[in-house]
Amino acid sequence: MGKRVLLFPLPFQGHINPMLEVAALLHSRGFSITIFHTSYNSIDSTKYPLYRFILVEDGGISGRFRSVVGDAMQRITAWNNNCEQLFYDCLTSVLSEKNEEPIACLIRDTHWYNLQYLANKLGVPTLVLRTGSTATLNWYMTFPQLIQKGFIPVQESQLNMPIIELAPLRMRDLPCLPDCSHEVLRDLFTHAIDAIRASSGVIVNTFDAIDSTEVENFQKEIPIPVFCIGPLHKFTPPARSSLLDPDRSCLDWLDMQSAGSVLYVSFGSLACMNFEELIETAWGLANSDQPFIWVVRPGSVLGKDKVDLPDGFIEATSGRGKIVSWAPQQEVLAHAAIGAFWTHNGWNSTIEAICEGVPMICRPQFADQMGNARYVMHAWKVGIELEGKLERGNIEMAIKRLMREDEGAEIRQRMRAMKHEASLSIKSDGSSSINIDKLISFISSFKIL
């Protein structure tokens, strides 16, 4: 009889896909897969007929919040605090099954922290999937210390102050969320780190060439195994859990464009802008005279379910602009016509751009995005920042800097070198491939339940 791995993703798009990629990786190595998922952003199980899915109700908690970024932390906290018995009942039920394959371990998202203690109570070995970089775990550990030292809340005069413990970060690059106090963030980060200390190890969607120093720093504080097995999407088929249906017509449109000529613009599944920013973005793109694909997601403008583009914009960009509500991002970034990526710098987007050698225009908004952007611009030097208020002239200038000027050519050269490092990591003797083998051996060493 084989072995079974239980997986529990956090139900946000940027967290679901990496967990499904881990599932695909483990399944390819002979493990059976059982995935717990909530009714909120429920995964379509019909797309994964080889896996078993178990719905975990959340007692109606999801309905208490609006589906906006500012509620994300409240939602996570409520799930962890109020669903313990539901999670416990679900786990005990699975453990008591007699006719299923024995359980090797549970893999949980970083932010399902209370699940760690329930699993420990039931004797289930548990690994943590960090869907961001290893660096973010070090930020989490340092955040409470910065509060104790009086650096947080950050004063205007200290925004550009370097954080020695977290170089190359400045105070302005620390994680934040709209309408979320630093005390709430401190508590979330503390819970996450304490639960990691109680785990058996950490899996990270990254590769050694960009994260090995951060892993070393993390393990000085928490000496548990860390498995850098990314870029995950290069080891597995594309995840099919998109909460929006991608418009694949953009790929046909790209086929008709010149190599390296198109700017891809997408701000992920949660980030939003106000209507004034939408107008400035539209006319910045129009005035740049650069071909572009722009993902305008339903609900991406605050307070509007339907997004109306400014009058005259479609006519002004006819023939060189493609607007879609959602895109198959990995395929778009891999297309030869793409020359740059205007991004919010979520980790999935950042590492996908690195893998395809696509330089970035960085416009981070919340969570770990500011820190990711800082690494892109100042540690790796493979992107430029679009700072301050969104204004069409600055947008036009940033696009031209990256796609037409000498500065952009130097950035593209550095990005090609990073792409090469990513390619090396997934070869049979590459660092991530070796770490996957180590992970499989580690999971196999657990006592079977």
C-alpha cells in the first residue's frame, strides 16, 4: 500500500496554486493526495480527478467579510480562532479511516497556524508551505522586535531608513495591509513563526541562487529543514484552479507581435486601484506607444463591479493594445513577444518573471510586495520602480526607460543571467531537483499513521 499526503492551502489564489503544484509534484513521486479546502474560494475538484478533496466548512465565517484586501487578515484570524473544532473533527475523521492509504504527513499553508497544534496533538507530522520567499519569514521574525524598539509605527522621516537585520530592506519596505494595524500584523506574524517552530520543516517556492542567504539566516533562528524546491510551476503542469477564467485569445494576439515588444500589465488577483489611477494607467499606456496586454480584472477598481475604461482609450490604442479580464500568466510571460512586466510583485508573479527572463516595472501595494520589489530593484537589479502617485507622464517614462533605453538593456542582461540560474536549478543535478529528492526522502522517513 502507498502513502498519502494531506494538504491544506489557504483559500486565496496566490496560495492555492503553489499548494496544487506541490500536490502534483508529490503525486508524480507516488504519493496519494488528499486536499482539504474551504467553501470560500472552493477548489473545483473536477479538474483534479486523481486527488481526493474534503470540504471543510468554516461555520459561515467567510460571509462576515467583504472580498477585499483589507479584510484578508481578519478573515485569516477568524478562520484560525473559530474553526479549530471543525478542523479537528475533519482531521480525526480522516485519521480514523480504515480503507484508505496510510498518512505520511500534512502540508499546511504558513497562515493555517492553529492547524499545526491540532496536527501535533493528533501525532501527524506537519510541513509548512511558504508561498512567498524565505526572506519573508525573516521579516516576520524581525517585525515584533522593530515594534519593541519603537521603529513601528514608521515615522515619515524614517521611511528610507535601512533595516540592518533585513538588508536590503528599508522601513518603507516592511509588510503592511490597508486598514490593518501593526499590532494585528505583529500577532499574525508571531503566530505564524511560533507554529513554524512547532513544525517538522518548511517548503519554499524559491531556488538557492536567490534565497540561500535568507535560508541560512532563517535557520540560525529556527534550525529545522528548509526545502527550496522552486520554481514549482517548472516542475509540474500548470495549476488549473484559477478563480477567473483566463482569456486565451491574448496568446493568439501575442503571436502577431514582434519579439520583446509587448508590455504585460497585471496586478494579481487581489490588488485594486481607484478610478483616477485607472484613468492615469490607461493614458500612460496609450501615450507610451508601446504594445501592451492589460489585465483589467472584474472588481479591480475600488467600489465598481464593472470596470469602464476612459472614453477614447480603446480607439487611441487600437491595434497595439489587448485588454483581458484575466490571462494565462505563465504562458504570457513565456511568450517571445513579451518584453517587460508591470507587476504588483506578488511572489508568484515575481518568480514567474524571473524564470522567463522578463524585467519588471514594480508597483507594489501591500503584504510582502514592497519587500519583493526591493529585492527586484536593489538586490538583483532586474527592474525599476514606479514610485509615488500614479501619473500618466511617470508611467510613460517608466515604460520607455525599461523597454527602449540603455538602462533597460542593462536590466535585461542581468535578467537573462537570473533566468539562467533558474534554469540550472531545475536540471536533474540542480539545487531544486536535489532538494525535491531530499524532501521526498524526508517525508518517507516519517512514521506512517
